[in-house]
Amino acid sequence: MPIQKVTKEEVVRQALLLFKKQGYHRTSMSDLAAACGLLKGSFYHYFSGKDALMKEVLGSVHQYFSTKVFPIAYDESLTPRERLEKMVAKQIRVVSSTEGGCLMGNMALETALVTDDFTPQMRVFFEEYLKALTDVYANQHAPEIAWKLAEQAVVEYEGAWILVKLTGNYQYLQDVLQRALERFDS
């Protein structure tokens, strides 16, 4: 098979899909190269190793959410409740569009106790996520309660992905959205 010419962005995209599906530790450099149509040795032209690639993948996911999902929480053209509903629904839709669940949650569970290499990036992502949700909840609740409601929504969302993976039932994610909205209204 001839070696295909691929962009760095395509490598990151293919790596994202593979890491979501197989996890970080179960994905080899050979797997990554094959997914991109590259020889293993050619893969190092793009990244020095799997750690460098994972950091780029995490950065790419964070960038996407920072520009396409989290800003919904601050969209003044929507009511606060609409912001919450639209942001959580979009997050569910985006993450559900490919196999494997939430990459940030997956990687936090898989790598946090093994290496600190990715923890700072994941921590910043989740802090930004919590800040966006807190901002929405603060329209109905005191700041400390808004923060707790945001934490509860994130914890439920990540936990729902565990159940989705075990059962294949995506209703768990819709239930998270419904409960987030009910807490907003209470």
C-alpha cells in the first residue's frame, strides 16, 4: 500500500477517534499510523511520540469546546434556560457522534493515576466547562449553589457515559439533560 500524504490535523482527528474507541494505553503507535495510512516510522514526522500526540488531541478537543460549545453559556440572545439546554444538548450530540464517549472523561479515568502528563490540560478543560455551567445556573441560583449544580451536572454527564458504554442505552445522556434543566428550574 502506498503511503498517503496526510495533514497534521488529519492525524489528530484519526488519533482522537482511536483514543476514544480504544483508550490511550491500548492504542499503539502502529495502530495510530495504520489509522492514518502511514508507516509507523513516517508517523514520527508529525509527532515525537504518543504523549505529544495525546497532548495535541486534548488541545484540539479543548479548542473545539472552547469555541463551539462553552460559548453557548454566554449567548445573550438566548434565555439562560435555553443556553443550558442548547449547550448540554450540543455537547451530547458532538460526543455521541463518534464511538467511545467523552475523551476528556475517558483519559482522566485512564491516565490520572498513572501519569501527570495530561492532567493539567484536562483540569483546565473541566474548569472551563464548570465555569460555563456555573454562569448559566447563576441566573437562577446563588453563586455557591450554581457552582454545586454545575459540578453535579458534570459528574452526572461523565457517569452517564459509563452506563452508556455498559448498556448501549443513550437515554442516560438525555436524562442528564432533563435533570440539569429541572435543577435550573428549581
